[in-house]
Amino acid sequence: MSTTGGTDAIDPDVAPSGTGCVECEEAGGWWFHLRRCAQCGHVGCCDDSPAKHATAHYHSTGHPVIRSFEPGEEWFWNYATDEMYVSGPELAPPACHPVDQPVPGPAGRVPADWAETLR
């Protein structure tokens, strides 16, 4: 496990854990945007989401590098160094959640007042 995001913090061969936030799916919650752990593939919700599961995953595992799991976004973030990287290694597919999956998501679980909830 790397605490600073060296090459052992990214495993390009690990597939994402699913198409949505693992913990939100289990709890019946919802998310704003999704992030993928570059080391183990865990998909969690972003810090603008109510539950902030991607950051919680970093704190519980020490896996410092995430990649956006949004269509058209390929940036990485390193929690340990608070740095964004605009490019990095290609990760195992898929590179994002399904394009037809709404943002915020998932369909049917996002409250009507979701924008107010995120303020």
C-alpha cells in the first residue's frame, strides 16, 4: 500500500467494482458523481455527494489515488498529496458508469430536492 501514490497505488488491471457507489447501492442511497479507486477498483461517491464514500474508502484503506468514473473525464486525484493529474495509465474497462445512467443517480432514488440537499 502506498501512502503517497507511487506506482503501487495504481493497478491498471483491476476492473471497477460496479456501475454505482458500492455503499450507496447497499444502503439504497444516491450520489452526485462517482470516483473509482485506481488501486482496487472500488467505486464510491464524490465529496459533493451526501455520503462521500470515495473519501471514506481512502481513509479506511489508505488507497490514495482515484480516477473520475464519469463519462468523458479521465483525471486522477491523489488524496495523500492533494494533487490532480490530468492523465495517467489506462485502467481496465469500463472507464465510466453507463452513459445512460443519470447524474445524479441512480434513477429512482434521487430526491426531488437533490440540489438543495447538496448545498
